[in-house]
Amino acid sequence: MKNLNPQGVWENFYRLTQIPRPSGKKKEISEFLANYGRSLGLETIVDEIGNVIIRKPAYPGYENHPGVILQGHMDMVPQKNSDVSFDFEKDAIRAYVEDNKEWVTADGTTLGADNGIGVATAMAILADKNVVHPPLEAFFTVDEETGMYGAFALKGGLLQGKYLLNLDSETEGELYVGCAGGVDTTATFDFQPVAVEEGDIAYKICLTGCKGGHSGCDIHLQRANAIKLLFRFLKEAVANYEARLACVEGGSLRNAIPREACAVVTIPAEGKEDFLELVDSYEDLFIKEYDGVEDNLHLSAEEVVCPQTEMPEDVQDFLIHAITLCPHGVYRMIPEMPDIVETSNNLAMIQIQEGKVICYCLTRSSVESRKEELKQVIHSAFALAGADVQFSGSYPGWKPNFKSQLLATTKEVYQKEFGKDPRVVTIHAGLECGIIGRNYPGMEMISFGPTIEHPHSPDERVNIATVQKLYDYVIAILKAL
């Protein structure tokens, strides 16, 4: 990988893969980037939360040009296949070049090209003394993936540039000028466990093999939500096969479509054969329904040691009804841009703790009132079931400015460099631009990047040729500004 071009970008990206940097583990990666800036002799600032700003003086003759900010986030989404042994807190990403020489991916885990390639590109430009540019700042944020905490913590007056290039988009040839806002929902069911009926047996039911993916960029692809499918099965098993729910868990991140979900259920021993037939029939049903979308979907049943306790029947039923009612997927498309999602919800996680079942959602919309509408739909689904519902982490969308001078320049440069016009779009995902813009009104921003497929999943990969195009494009933009 270190022999790929542009060499500076790939060498830096390799260094990033060697540093464990899941969201929340920020100290080591923040120190690494700060030390990198200082090693280049550049002014380096680390703020209270761990964001890093590195300032590079203008190329001779460009001192009076408006400053430019290269912006990206340090953290990555930690996702792995269930059969892969990997500790995101300790292990280096095992990245490699695919046999076709067109893509870089990782061995059974997320790659971290989101947003490692953007960070590595900014690092390479900071080190390259031949790049022609105005006064330059590289701004690297912490914990973007779990709540954009770095961007929220940024203080006004710290950044000096007029133009911001966010390098955190994932389709080469597209310029993003707006994004969705979002809000988190946490619904909690409290319960006192009850004893399992004497003579019952237990099975662990798992829905695995779904593709998952980014809950913004991939939400329109109609991929299976493992939690929704598992509860669809549970509703039938409880209603007609005397199953009782003892334990359930699914999903791992708010911004990743759930790929796996498992539950432990108890059933009367004499109903074993019928229950296993139900598992097989639902697996066949799901495979048929998701033919052409999910290639490895699997519903399995494994007999396990019977637990001593399970959920009370009323709480179990209310939970199943709430999950069944809770919307997942696209809620509304943008009327003026019918191929772009306006509003969606990701039913992201379910966890059982001591006397509690907790459900998590991430709702996105580029229209604040629609975000509020869907938020209330989700509230109703869980509140009617008796859950305590709390909202948190709300962040604004980024409103497009089609008259931006930065947009005009980046479109012109793209056409000149690559012989075609870029596609100007908004993205149904959270970008830090909206949050940064709130503290820096008047700052012109645009987002672009290389082609990255399946971010937030173990299938994540980045197209090698588009990384070279990204680097060339950024350099050309800096010279034009």
C-alpha cells in the first residue's frame, strides 16, 4: 500500500491504520497529528477536547489571498465480521490492496478510509513544499462518528480561513454543498426479571450476514435491518409458539445499519420441532424477500443452557410492538431532487442491561421540521409501549449556498482538470460543515472526496485511482484560490 500514488497520501494513511482510533479513543491519534505538525515546524494548536489545528504559511506571492482550511475527522467506525478476532482499542487495521489492484480494503474490519484518506491528504499537502497555496490550516476533529463532538466543541475565532474544504465525502466527481441534520433517540424499558417456566428449554436465535452500511449514505439501498427482521420473527414466535424473551442484543453504532442481532428465547420442550421449523421457514422467507440485496443473510437457532430468568410477558410484548412500529429506512425524498433522501431513521441498536432494555435510533433530515415530525413518530411508538424516551445530540443540517464563490471555483477547476463537470449535490449524512458554519457565519464550505464503498461496514474499501484524483484536485483548487 505504501508504494501507491500519491505516495505521501498512502504513506500517511498507512501510519493512520497503525494507530487504534475508534470514536472515543482520541488521545493517541490527537497526539500523533499534533506531533506531525510540530515535526514540520508548523504552528500547531490542540484545543481542550483534542481537536488539532496546523497552520502552514502561504506560498510566496499568495500571502494576501484568503485563507483555506482542509478539514477532516480523526476517528473511524469500529465494525468487524463476527468471525474475526480484532480489538479496535489495541490492534492495527490489516489493510491490503485487492487482487484487481483497484481498491484498498481491510481484513474483516472497517478500513478507516472514512475519514483517514481525507486526513492523510491534508497531511501530505502540509509536508509538500512545492504546493502553491494561500495561508493554509489543517483542522482535524475528534469523535465525529459518534456525535460530531469535536466540531461542536470548536470555539469561534480559532479558525482563520475564509474557505473550508471538507474532505469527508465518498463519491469522486461529486461536490457536496449541503447535508442532513440529525438527532438521537434513546428509549428505555425498565423491568424486573421473572423466573423461567420449569421444563422450558432455550435457544439463541441470530440474524446474521446482513451488509449493513452507513445509515445516511446507504439508507436508500433497502438493505436488511437485522433488528427489525429478528423482531419480526420474535413476534410470530411469541404469539403462536409460546416463546418468551430472555435476552436480546443487536447493532453496535447509531450511524451503522444493524448487520447482526441475537436473542435468547425459552420455549416449552415439547414445542421444539415446530419452533425449529419456524426458524427455517423465516430464514427462507427473508432470503427470498432480500434476493439481490443481501447475499449472506442467515437466521439460525442454537440450543443453549436455559437461563434462570426472562423478561416479564407484558414488557416483552410492549417491546416487540414498539420495535415493530418503529420506522426504519427512508421516510421522505427531496421533491426537487427525487434521487436524494430528505428524511430517514436508523433503528440502530438494542441492548439489555441489568433490568433494562435500551433501544437507540438516529434520525436524519435536511429539513428541520421533518426531522421533528419523524422524531415524534418514533417517540409515539416507544412511549405508547411504556418506554422512557429521551432525545440528545441534535445537530443542524448544512443549507446549500449555490451562489458561493468557492462553489464556482471548485466547479471550474474540476472541469479544467478532468474535462467534465462535477455533480453538485447534497448528502443524506451528517457533515461537520453545518456545525462549523454555525460558529463561523460567512465561511464558504464545500465537501468532496475519493470513492469509498460501504463505509461503516467491514466491506469498506477505497478506490485507488480516485485518491490520486483527490490529491490533484485539492492542489489545483489551492492554486486557483
